[in-house]
Amino acid sequence: MQQVRIVNAAKALPKYSRDTKDILPFVEFWLGGQEERFRRKVIKIFEGASVDRRYGIMDIEEVFTATSFQEKNDIYVREMKTLGRTALQNAFKAQGWAPDSLDYIITVSCTGIMIPSLDAYLINDLGLRQDVVRLPVTEMGCAAGVSGLIYATNFLRSNPNKRAAVVAVESPTATFQLNDFSMANMVSAAIFGDGAACVLLSSEEENVGPAIIGEEMYHFEDATHLMGFDLTNTGLKMILDPAVPEVISAHFGAIVHPFLKKYGSSIEKVNHLIFHPGGRKIVQTVDELFGNLGKSIEDTREVLRAFGNMSSVTVLYVLERFLEKKLEKGEQGLVLSFGPGFSAQRVLLEW
């Protein structure tokens, strides 16, 4: 079987950013017409979200300005092209790859709508080959960054001496609903931020980087109601069931242990957890489950604190942190993310 390696990861951030403490006055003004108890509860959600700073494709005043779905989506399309291009360029430059050496490009996003998809614009902007294979991954939410890694791995396993890029770009800010005072909208506003990432993978023998030992998806039955978006006249309205951490906890053993066993590993052999920081409660849940097994998810916490949850992008920021570490040969890492469906995506790495 052809060995596939992750050779590089790079990120790109929007030009706007603010500390959470500087966002709170805008939140308080926005909630001015709501009852006092509700306002206090929402402010506590923001203060307790474990997000110190987040980035956005719009300045904060624009986020809290009433606009149409079309106006928000126009900003999304414009900025996703810029962020996607920057992330892919940064990865190419760091790895020394020429754009026309790429064989397969996967673009990942769920927080807006654009047809043609982002990959078509990247082909033109960066001069990718006319025969490059392209795959846009949409509607898979937070899990889609790992989904992209799985699709790239499957392609590269079947094709020796090839190169692939996974480019994830997200703007949850563009989905913020100004007139939605549901808890789902409050929680998502408190935890989400915007960003982009690119991961390069290769089936060339001379490349270095962690090898992908195994990859699988896990689909929860009858759980489509837990997470997603409703498409409304004002945009994409967040669906976020408070039962998500509990459901993850109930399925945790079935998600992790059979997968590791299938690929000749076990939780004892896994040195690092490269986990998607979905939010404070999900991080706490997984931290307790893995903490009991002697594993740390400090890098996940750090990415959530510094950037917020950028949907599909976020786990790739955690992955980048591990790629920058000097890990020993033979050390293993489990990449894990959850998303709409409800689903869990898993990739086992070995350095």
C-alpha cells in the first residue's frame, strides 16, 4: 500500500481581530431590548467560552449591522478567495512546491455559498495545472477539515508520486443572525471565529512528515438534528443541540478503541491527541475522557483560546502545532473531529 504523509500545514487569518473583552460592549448593546436575566446569562456565556480572541472577515461594527443574506455572502465569497489563496501560497512557499506540481486540490467550507467553488478560483489565481483534480467539500461543518484529509489520503494511496492540498476556509461570522436570540445563536457567537488553513500531503517516497496509518469516518444513527444550519431568508441559522457533549461521551469508546485496534494501535500507544476544539463543553468532555487515559489536549485548548472555533479549519491549526514540534520517530497522533450528521472523523498518524 502506498504510504501517504502530511508534509506541511499553514494558516491564513483575516485582517480584523478583537479580544473577547472588547466585544462584550457590542454584545450588551445588541441585547439591549432583552430582559436583564437573559442579558447576564449571554454575557456569562461569552466570558466563560474559553476564547480570548477571534478573527473576522468583517469589523465588529459590520457584524452587528443589519444586512441581507446576499450582502453577507458577497463578503464571504470575496474574503474566502483571498484567505484560501494566502493559505495555499503560504503552504507552497514553506514546502518549496510549485503551484503546477499539485495533482489534487480539496477545498473545504460550509459557512457560505459560492459556485464555482473556491478551488476553481485558486486554479486561476495561482496557475494550477489544467488537469488538476478538484473536490469541494461542503455541508460537513466542523468535521470537514479531517474529511478533507481522508479524501486526500484515499486519492494518494491509489496514486504514487502525487501531491495533494486541503484548503479549508470558514467564516462563521458571516452566519451570525442579528435577530435570532436562541441559545444556539448565543453559544455559536461566543465560540466561533474566522480563519483559513492549508495542509499539503504527498505519496512521494522522499517526503518527510507523519505517515497516515489509518483513517475512518463514524456516523451516529438518527442524530441529524444535533448540529447544522437552517437556510433562512436572513442566512444560515445555527442548529446546535446542547446534548452534543453527552452524545459524544456515550459514543466515545466505540469511536476510538475499535479504530485504533484495526490499525494495530491502542490508546496507550497514542502519544498525542489532535482534537478539534468545538467549544468549551466539548473540550471539557473530551479532556475528561482522555485525561482518564493519561492524555493531554492542551494544544486544543490553546487554539480555542487564541482563535475560537473556526469550524473545519480549527483542527488543522492544532495539527500545525504538532507538525512544528520535534516529535520522536514512532510517536503516534490521533486526529479527531466531530460535525453535522452527526459524525466523527478520525486519522491516525505516526511520525
